[in-house]
Amino acid sequence: MPRANEGKHKSKGAPLPIVLILQKFLKTYEKHCAQSQTSVCPAIKSDLKSSIDSDQVLRKFMLVRSDDSPPRILPVSLEPLLMTIQDECYTLAKEICIWGLPLSNPEIARLALLLESKEHTTCPFTTLEIIDCKMDLWSLERLGKALRFSSLRSLVLDYCKFGKEELESIFSGLENNQRLQGLSLRYCGLGPQSGLRLGLVISQSAICKLYLEGNYLECSGALALLRPIADSAETQGKDRLTPGSPDAGNPPQPLQAKQRGSSTLNQITKSSEAVTVKTTSGKKKRKKGIKKKIEGLMEAGPWLVKLHLADNGIDGKGKEGENGLSEFIQTLTYLIKYSAHLREIDLGNNVLGEMAAAEILEAPRARKTVDVVTINDPFIDHNYMAYMFQYEHVPVTEPATVPYTVEEDWAGKLPALKITVTPQISSDTFRSIWKNSKKSNTIRKKKKKTKN
């Protein structure tokens, strides 16, 4: 008898298998849906059953509206899912994605409370996606307040149309935010006036990945966005080249913690080095140190790593004309030349023109690095492209459907940068880039032979 009691005591404290946890979660979710007179989300139910069958943790909740449901069927709601997460204390999920739902004020209020939760009920989510959802001004203001205190690392608000007041509500929650690192506002109706406000937010926060495809920033808005970031990058770049500075004559290390506005990887590197110096007892302490630093606050920027501005009407046809485009290109080239963090720029579907394209494609030379330039251009001669790429064994089909990539290899000083453009450029511009690429390929092949 004593042994039996002891066995019961041990099993009582043991964690439940993930299958039992998910089964209980599904049952509670269905109960809350019935009580609130809403439908069980088919995607949530399917994902839960799939995770139960495979005995795997469910990391991502997808709350999606069912398009083929009859009008008499009850609507899908966010509130039952949030209530279930809180009741079951489910902390294993990291992402919550809400697609195509009209979100009411009570739903946003409960979501905001979950994002703000601390201590024993810490919110597990690091990624929040609200895509093509309708929210009123009150809901956006409440969500903006929650962003200040949340632990989110990524926020996606694609296809949510925002006016000036709605945008201000979101931006207020992003000011001085030292946790959020990825922000996506694709196809949100952002106009030129949004550029200045967004530039200030990026300059004073930890956001390093910015996705703005399909908006209407035009030259003036894009310029206002880039100006404070480019100015900061130029200042830091010139400091690295100043005689007597620690980096003078040496390749700069963009991921070291000594640089102002270091990225998340900087923080991890700094944390790892600090722990290694203090102790050499084992791996466990080192891992704890790194984990603690990742979960902590990051330094304020600006340090853009990815910038997507495709399809934003950036051309010489706006109010500013060619002068506005020229000023934007000049600011962009400063960012390309000096930024120690920038890794990717997407300017696709913006009619930049021949001169602007030439300036952009020349700017990576100043970085002294390996750069990848992707050109999707239906105006380049098909036969000429086939002739140039026959030595590279690149399959060439219709120019309008295939992206052609050129690599230029220089002595590495700054991180590799990928630039995507879709300009109307001539074959001469492309030929000059390709010639440089051909020389660098020859050098690289010779180096490989000498090593062997």
C-alpha cells in the first residue's frame, strides 16, 4: 500500500502528455464557442486534431473566416480562442494569426489584456498577424496601447486599411519599442504623409525588418522614411573610416556590440562573450546567459536589416517630379554605402528609370562587399541575355518571367546586400554590371584552383 501511494504521488506531479493537453484544449474551446454562440474555427479544429494525431506541440493558431459557410451559420470569433488559451494556461504557442475577420471592441480588448499580461500569466505569443481585418478607431487605440507593454517580436497588419488617426494609434504603440523587430504594413493605404512618422518610429525603436509593399509612399514619403536612417548610417560609416578610430584600416564588424544601435544578433554575441569570460564551467550557464539577453530589451535603432518598398509609386511622375526621385535615390545610395546592418532592399514595381537604376546599381561598389542585384526587366534584349548567360549555365526563357541575378565580388568590408529592382534600363547598364561580375568570377575560380 505505501508503494502504491508513493507511485500515485509521483504521477500526480508529472507533466501531462501533449496529446492530453491538446484534447483538453479542444474540448474547452468547443465549450466556449457554444457558450458565446459562435462557430468553432475549422482551421483551429483541424490543426488541433492534426497535432493530436502526430503527438506534436501546436505552435501557431490560425483563425480564419470560412468563405463558403451559409449566412445562417454562426460567425467565427476570436474571443473563445483567447478565453481557452487563458483557461488552459497554454503557453506553448508562439504565433496567432487572424485573417479576414471583423474584430469587435470586446475581442480586441481581451487580446490587448493578453498581450499586456505579466507575471504568472505571461503572454506566450511573439508573433501577431492581423490580416485583412476590420477594426474601428477605438480598437486600434487599445491595440496600440498594448503594443507598448507586449513581448511581441513581429507584428503583421497587412491589408488593413488605415486612415491618419488609425495609423497614429498604431505608431504610438511602436514609439521607443525595444522588443518588436519585424513590422509589416503591406497594402495598408499608406500615403506620402506616413513616411515622416514611420521614419521617426524606426529611428527610435528596435524594428529592423520593415515590409511596406503595395502602398502609396511615392518619392516624398519614401524619402522622409529613409532620411533619418540614412543620416545615422552615414555618420556611423564615416566614424568607422576616421583615422585613429578603432575601426580605421580594419574591416568593420557590424554585428559587434560596440556599434551604436546594434541588432538582435549583436545582443546575442555580446551576451555570449560576456558569459564566456566570466565562467568556463559548462554549456548550461552560457545558454542561460544568451537566453536571458534575447528575452530582454534591445537597444534603439535605427538599424534596418530588410527594407521592402516594392510597388509604392516611387518614380518621377509625382508632385516633386524628377527632382524628388533624384533626392530619394541620393538618400538611398547613402544608406547602401554606409549602413553596416542593411542586408536586403526591394524596390520592385517602381519605375525608377535609367539614370536612377544606374546610381543604385553603382552604390554597392562603395560597400566593398559581395552584392547580389536581381533585375526583373522585360525591356532587356532576350538574345543579348541568352548570349551573356551561356557561359554561366543559366537557363534563359522569356525575359518578362525570369529574374536574372548578377553577383559582384569585392573585398568584404560590409555585409552582403541584396537589391531587387524593376527599372526600365538599357542593356548597356546591364552589360557593365555583367562585365564586373565576369571578372570577379574569373578571380574566384583561380583562387579555388590554387587552393587545390
